[in-house]
Amino acid sequence: MAVDTARARSKLLGLSLPRRGGPATNESTGLLFTLPIIFLFVAFNLLPTVYAFVVSLTTYNLFTPPTFVGFENYLDLLGNRNFWQAVGVTVGYTLLFGPASWILGFLIAMLLKDTIVGRDLFRSVFFVPTILSSVAMAVTWALLLRLNGPINGVLDISVPWLTNTQTALLGISLLGIWQSAGWFMVIFLAGLASIPESLTEAARIDGAGTLALLRHITLPLLRPVFAVVVVQTIVAGLRVFSPMFIMTGGGPANSTRSVAMLIYQEGLRDLRMGSAAAISVIGFVFILALTVIYFRVFRVREEIGY
Amino acid sequence: MARSKWLRRQSTNLVRLAVLLALAAVTLFPLAWIVTGSLKPLEQVFAIPVQWVPDPIQPQNYPDAIQATDFSRPLLNSVIVTSSQVAINLVLCSLAGFGFAKYRFRGREQLFLGVLAMTLLPLQVIMIPLFLIVKGLGWVNTYQGLILPTAASAFGVFFMRQYISTIPSDYVDAARVDGASELTIFRKVVIPQCIPALVTLGVMVGLSSWDEFLWPLIVVGGRELATAPLAMAQLRSLYQTPFHFILAVAVVMVIPPLLAFLFAQRQIIQSVSQTGIK
């Protein structure tokens, strides 16, 4: 019984370390079962990660043999305007789409948390944009955001969303918000459902209003969930590629070229593999640091054990 | 007293409903525009105010669009890639999940943590070396190059391990006492109990596989192996395709994930809320 609840809880938390023990049997069999997929991870994830570092220490254009240059690629990046601009675009995109999606997702989750007419239907409607083909959505949103497009039409404005350096990133972020609000809604709904009814009920009996309830009970108890959401948002920002590639091609004037897109252009368009690999390694180190935090966050969640 | 409380609750509910309806309308607006646009004559696509009912309704746009954009081969390629990646993960993730959940071996914990770490390693930071490796294998512009490098789902291993852990070990032990081989136990005892989890896993892998854009962009050279997202992105850059055709093709691309969602909505939402990892 105790084991069952602990297991159910760790399932809810989304992470648990393997139990020690398990039935004793031939050692190698279990390992053997895991090997096929481990092999794929090693060949296509681990090996490239190591290889990225090796390539980043060379200049290589696919046609002439690579030459070793030490940390020159990294030093060059420090003074490279394109690199810093891409970092700025990535941070900007993250800040534009992230907080807005959290707030919307949280608002919707709060509205859907208790029974209401059509609750499941609403939840589906808000969630559906997250699963639709993101390329198809990027292409069609580029049409939606045209100067003579329906978004300008309905709002009765004429903003050159994707063709102006001032607004292009914002235009792309609108798609990001539209696609991620429902995602965060689901995560917040799960978080809200894990807050014990008795707690909010007790606070309400003590005379706490809706806002006080939110400030003193709901938000503090959701802190671990917020941490996860923030990490997910940062990783999503670092990954963002197809909306820029498709909607603006990184333009105008590189004002929407993200880090992921810069890696692609440096490496696979301009064939500067070393430089592209160096940017990748920096991204990797960043993600690694974030991963450590992420795992800490989960441990925090386990400690709180809501 | 009780009555006024009831009244107040009803009015807050009404406000809640109104806000939800407004937000739902905003969410659905782009989709409604895309779907109706795909059925319009070209000159009505950008009509302002938006013409919500096409006049005449042109379902013929769909076959015309597929033909004009040469889209059936990309769709077929996407079906091949997606079903292969789903199949690979159904087999390998449940095998690995079984291994991690029901066996004890040296380095198990470290290996499992290593797999977990993979869920946070995006393709974006390994695309350059991965391309070089795949190029070295001579796999550029081949199906295996398109399918294998991005196939393995770390989320899938984690997910299957969690699920198989909940199957009582007694079943496994009983079968072993009866003399079943380990692989038979996997096939005859574990798999039949994993069907719900396998459905969820298949849908989740299928969704992300269908959506994959960056890797095909890197590894596919010509038109022959282009997947649907690749071909779709090219429509945009070529800028020669009439808009109502672009919208029709977009709707076609959105139908499979939509069907998957209708079919497995509960599982999808559950797995997102449990793990937060797609």
C-alpha cells in the first residue's frame, strides 16, 4: 500500500529514480533489452555531442580537410555581431512568447479548474493548437499576418507584421503564444488539481477572498510547477527554428534570426562547420546548466510532495 | 442569504463562461480562416471583412491543390517516416522499459539517468556533427538517414519504464517459474498489459515525428524524399502557389494530428500533464 502510493505519487511527479532491487535474475538480460535503443542514443546523440566539441576546434568546409585552430572559433564569436544579434533575438523571442503564454495558460486553467458548462470542449479547443503541424501553421500564419491579411483586417489596423524589423519578432511570437498557451494550460491544470481541496476550503472558511487565496495558497503551492514551466520555455526558445525559417527567413535585416537558425546557416548554408559547432557547444553548455537546475527542481517537487 | 450566494455564484459562472468563449473565439479564429479559405475561390481569400462562408464552396480546391503542388509524394514520405519511427519506438522503448523496470543490472541507475538526460538534448545543438556523421555513413538523402538518427525517443523509454513498473512482478516471476524464456515473458506477459501505454506512446511519437522539420531539411537533398513539412515550407518560399491551394494543403497536413487527438485526447493530455515533456 505504502509502496503503491509512493509509486503513484512519483508517477504524478513525472520522475522517479529507479527502485533499488527488483527481482533477482540473470544480470545481462535486462541490460540486453535496453541495448538496442541505447545504441541509437550513443550513435546519434552522445557521439554528436562529443563530436561537436571536436569540430568546434577546427575550420572545416566539407571539401578541404579540417585544420586544427584551437579555441579560435570561440574567440571569434565573442566579437561576432551576428552571434550576439542571434542571442538577442532568441532571448527576445523567449520573453515575448513565454510570459504571455504563461499568463494566458494560467488564466484559462483557473477558469477551467472547477466544473463549468463545456469544460472538456473548452480544454480541447485551447489545447488543439499545440498539436497541429507547426510548419503548416507557420506558413498559414505568415498569410494571416500579411499587410492585407485577416488579423490586420479584423483589428482594423495595418501593421506590416513580418516585413518590419520593429514588429517581425512580435509577429512570430504571436504564433508562439497561440501554440503554447494551451500547453501551459494543461500543465497548470494538473498543478491546480494537485492542490488539496481541504486547503482552499479551509482558507475560504477563514474568510480569504479569491485574490488572497490566489496569493497565499495557489501561487506559492504552484511554485515548483512554475519552475518547470520556465525551464521548458527557455529550452523552447533555444530550439525555435521553423517559425523564423519559414515566416521571415530570419529577416528583415536578420532581426528574427534565432541562435538555432544561425547554427543552421553558418554550418549548412555557409559551410563554416567549426564556427557552427562552436555555437552549438555554447548552446549545449547552456542546456547542460539548465538540466542540472531542472533535475534540482524535480527534487524540490519530491520534497514538497504535494 | 443562501439564495444571494447562489445568485452570486451563477453570475461569476456567467462571467467565466463569457471570458472563456471570447478566448475560444480568438483561438479558433486562425483555424476558421484557414479552413474556410481552403474552400474559397482565390479572390475571396483575403476579402476584408472576412468572408466566413465561401461562395461558391469549392471542395475541388483539395484535389487541385495536391496535384498542383505535387504533394502526394511528400505525404507518402511523411507517412513512411512517421510510421517507421512509431514502430521503432513501440518495440525499442517497451524492451528498454522492461529491462529498466524488471531487471537488476550493474549501472542500471546511471544508464537510466543518461537516457533521461537525452530528453533535454535538442537536435538544434547537435545538428552539425549529426549531419557530418550521417554524411560519413553515406546516408544523406536516404530513408535510413531520414528515419534513424532522430528516431529514438528518450521520453518513450522513461514512459514505458514507469508503466511497466506498475505491473506486479509476480506475473513475471510466475511465467519464469513456468519455464518461459525472458523474451517470451516480454511478448506474452508484459506487452499485453501495456496496450494503453503503447497507444499513448505511439500517438506522442507520431505527433512529433509528423511535425519534424529541421532534420529532414538538413538530410534531404532533392524532391524525392521531401516530407510533407519540407514540401509545405517550399510552397511558402516559392511564392508561386495560389493562396487557397496553400491553405488546402495546410488543412490536409493538419488532419492526421487532429484525428490522433480526437482518438487519444485523454492520453495525450494526461501524458503532457504528467511529464511536461512531449
